[in-house]
Amino acid sequence: FSVPSSAILSSYLLGERLNLLGKLGCMLSLVGSTVMVIHAPEDEEVTTLDEMLSKLKEPGFLTYAAILLAVCLLLIFYLAPRYGQTNILIYLTICSVIGAFSVSSVKGLGIAIKGFFAGRPVLQHPLTWILVITLVASITTQINYLNKSLDIFNTSLVFPIYYVLFTTIVITTSIILFKEWVTMTVVDIIGTVCGFLTIILGVFLLHAFKDLDISLGNLPQVLQNEQQAPVTRDDKNILIEVDNSSIAPDDKPKVFTIYT
């Protein structure tokens, strides 16, 4: 409920505009995310830090993490100073990419906490402290750039776009880290793709038509005005039609009006 609630609350409390299409976009984003979660495969069971470490050391995840880190550094040091003030996707992409590391750290720390209460020596394991440092650094970076985005852009746009990007990155990270794609059926793949396309459509409606004054009250009037909009023609077309002998009868005087 973070997408519709943040958009609606920002509309009432901060005075930001949220029209009918924006509300529809919020609902579509929520529906698409729900469909993706329903069709997402279950996590592979990992119960110890050693098993988590073996997952993190696999070549596929290391390559994926290196790509995410390179993209994040490119966004932070090159694109953010130049386009961060005008492009809403810059700061939110940084938050979403860093979210892959924070979620992975949270899963690992969850295993460490379970092991701690089970009497295992998790505090002596180096992975525990690596995960803590990674989690603190990633959350700090996320909060920093999310606040920057909220200071510049509309709140009703920031949270839905951030929600979509963050959810997509997290699901992708979980699939690569725990190899969830191996157990996915054709139905789950189609459902995931359809949910993702629904999210894209919802965000597009929320972002592209945010400046239009459309509501349930004035929707019939807006549609009627579009249907009754007059067709404007330039003077050249009018002169050609008047000069055409098949349109203007010869027995009536012809009047030409030139506007300067």
C-alpha cells in the first residue's frame, strides 16, 4: 500500500496534484507488483552463514554484483551531478540498485540472528560483520538520495517509481542469488512478465498525465470538449477552397479577406 498511500497523502497534506489517471496508475502499480510476487518462485532454503557465503561467492552473483556496483558508481559520480536535478530516474535508480545489497545483507543477517539464538558462534564469523557494514552503508546511501529526490520532485511520483524499480531489482537479485529461475514454470514466467508490464503502464499513467486536470466529476465534460473541438485551418486552405469554382457558385460574388 506504499504507492497509493504516499500518492494520496501527498495530495492531501502537501497539496500535490493527483488526478484520475494518477490514481489509476497507483492501482495498476500495486496490482502489477502483487502479480509479480504471486508468481515469483520460493527462496532456496539457506540455514547457515556458510551456505550464505557459498551463495555469495558464486561467479554468477559476483558478476551481477560487480555490474550493479559499477552502475551505481557511474550514477553517483557522473550522472547525478549533471542530471540529478532534472531527471527523476537518476536518484531513484541509485536507491534501487543499492537496495539489492541491502536486501541481500538483511537476508544474511536474518540467518545470523537465528544462529545466534540457536547458540552458534555467528559473532566470530567474518561474514556477519561484512553484512552489517554493507547494510549500514547501503541504507545510508538510500536515505540520502531518496531525500534528495523528495526535495526536488513530486512525492506522488517519487514513491511509485522508486517502488517499481526497487521491487524489480530485489526480485532479480533474489532470482540470481538463490537460483530461483530454475524452478519457475511457464505460467510463472508469463505472470511475472505481465505483472512487470502492468507496473510500467501504471507508472506511465502516473507520470505522463500528472499535469492534466481530470477527475470523475469533469470527465464527461473533458470528453465532450475534445469531441466538439473546432477544426482550425490556415488562410491558404480557405483561399484555395473559395477560389475553387466547384465549391463557390459563379452567380454569387466572391469575397476574399486578407488578414495582416
